[in-house]
Amino acid sequence: MNPLQYLVFNNRYATLSESFHTRLDPTPVPDPYLVAWNPDAFDLLGLQHDLAHHPDFVAAFSGNAKLDGSDTLSAIYAGHQFGHYVPQLGDGRAILIGEAAHPDNGRWEIQLKGAGRTPYSRGGDGRAVLRSSIREYLCSEAMHGLGIPTTRALCITGTDMPVMRESVETGALVTRLSPTFIRFGSFEVFFYRNQLDDIKTLADFTLTHYFPELLEDAKPYSVLVREVTRRTAILMAQWQAVGFCHGVMNTDNMSIIGLTLDYGPYGFMEAYDPGYICNHSDHDGRYAYDQQPNIGAWNCTCLAQALLPLMELEDAQDALSIYGETFATEYMRLMCEKLGLPFEEESAPLVTNLLDLMAQNRVDYTNLFRSLAKFDSGEGAVNSAIRDQFLVREAFDAWASKYSERLRAIGSNDEVRAVRMNRVNPKYVLRNYLAEVAIRKARDERDYTEIEKLRLILSKPFDEQPEFEDYAKEPPDWAKSIEVSCSS
Ligand code: AMP
Ligand code: MG
């Protein structure tokens, strides 16, 4: 009997023709074992928690056994990588095992990442390593905890099969969930191959299943571009406001429904530096923190280009034109919220001046905003706990007096403001060193408890959780040598 049988599959992507994917089975791995499982994602699928420890579970989510009703395939896509068009990418190591329909929690496509070679592997081994699987698992759940749209993570399975990267590493698979894994690059591949019917088929599929409300429109394809552009602009504002750097914003990593997708060499900003480059392989800083909003817009242009055969140029331009204003408005709204200020013109200089000061003083992004909830707006208050985070204390004083003046002018109550600010300024983010500790314990000691501990803490990033105070600390000295690159 298959204990996972009540995962009811209804595989819509698999109904598309062979232009869109290749059917294949995962390649089995030797002696798979469970590394981590996420009860929140189990709930999304309606899976009972005790199934995690059933041998069939590990077999299914390491690619060693097939679930009833699943229809395994890898999808084709292309994309602009670091600004250059690459005509064929695709799921080089990911296999969609199906789409599970839950009566209350909607539909979730389930994808194994690291499931073996596919026709899109381009010389790669089709595998993922434990290190990068832990990073993807933890970050997608951390982003969800922060309220930022993202794919989710169900579990990690491991295998002692060695996987070669810069050195020999432990192999693993991470199982991801998303309503869909369609990317901007899923459209680009057909545009550049001049397969115009396939562009239309995929656009219709996307509209029907993920944007049904747009189907009524007289120009559904351009409103689709407009809606994806809007979601992308808002996502970029959310990334910027929380200090998240994606690291590889290629168009094949951009979700058509506006989720954060494909966690590789990402990083959360620590010492604030607008030019921060989290990806060690990004030598020119194309995807530096302060470039992300522009790259988001550029990527939307690539999407519009791919859909151009379905619309008038003017309509495409019109759809794209909303990006700038949408991003700017949402970003400033979020930043005002982070300062506990109303979203109005007078608040803007307080935001920009503070960021300038933070950059000059390399202040920890997360901790500074979190600490501002305790800002005393009384006349003459010193606020030393905040002030001491700046190298040049006097520079902070000048800003602080303007901030407290403004707070008094609007009649802000410090206690009420503190509660509001703590709901938008996280105490805990997935700092690289935190992930690194969990990775080292898993790799060197087969101790997976730190992964679960981090998942739990990061699922409630706005709660004080005083027992985990240490997890809000700035990186220790040893963490300076951690480098994350595209290798995964
Ligand atoms: P990424 O930079 O992770 O978004 O990957 C870019 C492309 O390379 C995608 O088409 C991936 O499927 C593919 N890829 C990455 N790593 C591997 C691997 N180890 N084996 C096969 N394909 C891979
Ligand atoms: Mg990718």
C-alpha cells in the first residue's frame, strides 16, 4: 500500500504537448535518508506528519519510488543569464512529480531538485548537494515567514552518493512546492525558436490556471504582462525592504506568478552596503543589491519581448510602464512602515537620510531597523542602544532629532508604534553564518537538528523569541570567509 496515496494528483502542466517538457523518471540514489521535513508544507498538502518517518516517504522524495498518479517530467525553458541569451536551459536537475490538489489549500506542483540527469542537463550531473539543498529549504521557509511570496520547501533527503563540485560533497534532493514553476524563460524559449503557437498555448495555459480573472479582458496577453510586471515590481520592493539579495536574477529564475524562485547564492544584507554583491561568481555586480529593482524591470522587458507576437507594441510598452511607479511607491510605503511613519512625502527624507548614514557606518540592516522600535521620541532622549550602532554617533544624533521631531509632530505614541514596527522589522533573518552552522553540523556530524531549529525560528521572524537571542546576532569573525557562488 502506498501511504501517500491520498495525495490526489491532477497534473495540468503534463497535459501540455511535448514541446513543453520531456517525460522521464528520476534516477534512483543509493540508500536515501531523511534530512529535514517541514510540517507547515505537510499541512499544505494535507499530509499527516507521521508519514515523514515512513520508508515510502524517503523513497518517494529521493526519486526511488513513484507515487500513484504522478506524471514525472522536466520542463524546457531558456533565459537571459547575466544579460546574455542562452537558447536552451530547462530543468537540468529538477523533475516535476505532479500537481497535488488539496481541497482547502489549493494546488501545489511538487518538484524534486537534484533528481538526476535530464535532456536539459547540458553536461551537468543532474544532482544537488546537501549544502545548497539546506540553503534552499531554509530560505524559502524564511521568506514565507517574512510574508514575501516564494516557492515552499517540503523536505530534504540525503544520499551518501558523492557529488563532485569544487570538492567532493554529499548528494541531496530538496522537494519544492509552487502553484507553478513557469518562468519568464519558459516563454523566451519559444519566442527565439519562432514557435509562435507554443507561446500562445503557454500564455493561455498561464492565464487560465493562474490569472483567470484576466481572461475577461479584451487584451488578455498585455494585461498578463502588466500583472506580472506589477507583481515583480512589488516583489523587488519587498526584497529591498528586507535586505534580501537573490544573487542570480537571470530570466530563467523569474517566476511568472511573481514568487521568489531558485535559491542559490542569495544573501541577506548584514552591514548595510547598497552595492553589496552576494554571489561570489558575479564579478561585475550585475545582481548587486542596489541593481535588483532595475534588473527586475529589465527582466520584465524580456518577458514582454517573448510575448510580443501576441500583442501590439504599444500595449506591451504600456504594460511595462507601470514598473517604475509601482516599485517606487511600494518600496517607499514599506520603508515608511519600517520607520513607523505615515506613508507621505515628509517621511521620504527620513528614510533616505537614514540609509545614507547606515551605508557610511556599515550598520547591520536587520538589527538597526529592529532596534528603532525602541526609539524614545521624547525631547532630549539619547537612544544610546541605537546610537551606538553608528561609528559616527553625532551623525546619528542629527537624524534622530529630525525623526523624533517628526514623530512628535504626528502625535505618534511610542508604545503603539513599537508594536507596529515589530510586525514589519524582523528580528531574525537567515544570515549566511546561521545557514553555515546548520550545514556544517549536517555535513560533518550528520546532525540535522540545527536545520529544524532554524526553520522554526525563521518561521516567526517578527516574534521576540528571547530564548534564541543569539540567532539575531551579527556575524562572528569566522563567518567573513564564507563565500557563496553559483556552484550548487
Ligand atoms: P541555476 O543557475 O541554478 O538557476 O541553473 C541554471 C541552469 O543550469 C538550469 O537550467 C539548471 O537546471 C541547470 N543546472 C544547474 N545545476 C545543474 C546540475 N548540477 N546538473 C544539471 N543541470 C544543472
Ligand atoms: Mg534556475
